Amino acid sequence: MKIALFTMAIGEDCIYFDSVNHYFPYNKKYFGQDFPIDYFLFTDRAI
């Protein structure tokens, strides 16, 4: 089994984009530890 975690951070308000920096390390540590996970970030901001 493989898991894909999709995150969308779009729009003028940067709160969603900034929250990815906070939640990505948390998800890597605690989410689906026993399974391979692909992380996808969809955004209209420059990274």
C-alpha cells in the first residue's frame, strides 16, 4: 500500500502556504509511518 498526501495552498493569503512549512515535518514524523508516502503541494506561489 502507498499513500499520497495532497496539499493545496493557493490564493493571495499566504497563511495556507506558510502552514505547509509547519505541517510538513509533522506529517513526515507522525503520518503513515509504516507506509511509503508521496507528498504533493499544489500552489500558485513561488517556492
